[in-house]
Amino acid sequence: DGGITQSPKYLFRKEGQNVTLSCEQNLNHDAMYWYRQDPGQGLRLIYYSQIVNDFQKGDIAEGYSVSREKKESFPLTVTSAQKNPTAFYLCATTTGGDYGYTFGSGTRLTVV
Amino acid sequence: GDSVTQMEGPVTLSEEAFLTINCTYTATGYPSLFWYVQYPGEGLQLLLKATKADDKGSNKGFEATYRKETTSFHLEKGSVQVSDSAVYFCALSGSGGSYIPTFGRGTSLIVHP
């Protein structure tokens, strides 16, 4: 079945560490997105990519980095510069705005 | 810029009650409108959509009608079940040619037996 796989489901990070969240899709969708979700704040866009080897900053890109070397993959690195990284991270894809978005099951990152 | 406003939650109902979750939007052009549902600990799932004025999206007993004159896309269900307890997000995209979606803040629905 086609879909989006996010891994790991739970991730713990020590202060000062970089961590990378994986997002893989087999839907053949061009556009991929990373969102951060905090309680009561809805979804906030971190980065997005509409084609391979190109990506754009979203509303809260500081402290995060991404790459898009393959159509299927859009990993997100949470760097030590992100001061408050504890959150639920969601990856999404679309083949076009009218079709809606497919979301992964999310990664919950906790700083310990 | 674009924006989506949803009613504050939580919305608490008894099983078999009628549900309305209000959603209004501000956008340029003619966006597509969506409702997503999120169950605890999971990602969002597309519930229904409408791509032009007066369209009605429907799925699993939920309905919403694209009202351009009132810039609204209210979610309704005639008889809710305990299993409908979740957070519901209203969203738009395609405004001004952009495929970056704009989401509301979400409305939590709690259904009691």
C-alpha cells in the first residue's frame, strides 16, 4: 500500500545533540512538508520541498535543516540551535493542492 | 495572508447528538477547503474536501458545504459516536496558486456514551 513512513515514532534527545527524523513516501508525490505540532497551537510549517534538490523555509525554520536528494525522502534534522525542540513532528505530501495532503503518523521528540 | 478560524474547543457531546464545528476562512482567489481528523498520537487524515463554491464534501456521515458568500466550511454530523472523539482541523490551499496549506488551530471533540 502507498503511504508515508515516519521513523522513529518516539525519539529522545540530549541537550546539544542533533537528531534526524526520517520521512519516506512511496506515493510518487512531488511536494513534501514538515510540520511541528504543539498542544493548542495547531500545525506550524517548518520546511517544504516541491521538487528534488530544492526546498524552502516555512514559518519556523530556525534551528532545523532538511535535504531532498530523492523524491521519496525528506529527512528533517533538529539541530542544537533549536532551543525548544520537544514537540510532535509531522511529515506530509501532496500531488497537488486540490487533492489534499497525506500525513505520516508522526514522530514525538523529547529533550531529556 | 490566508487564515482559517475554527471554533474553540473542546466540544463535548453525548452519543447520537448533532455536531457542528464552525470554520471560516480568509483567502485570495478560490481556494480548496478541507477537513482533517487527528486521533490521539496519530497523524492527520483527510476527512472530506470541496474544491469550489457550493460543493458539498461528505465522508463517514460528516458533511461540509463550501459557502463562498459567508466564507465558511462548517463541519456537521447528524449523530456522533464515541469513536468520533478526535481533533478536527479545517484547512485551505490553492489560494493565489499556492499549494502550501493553511490550517486552523483544531477543535477537540469529546463524545460521551
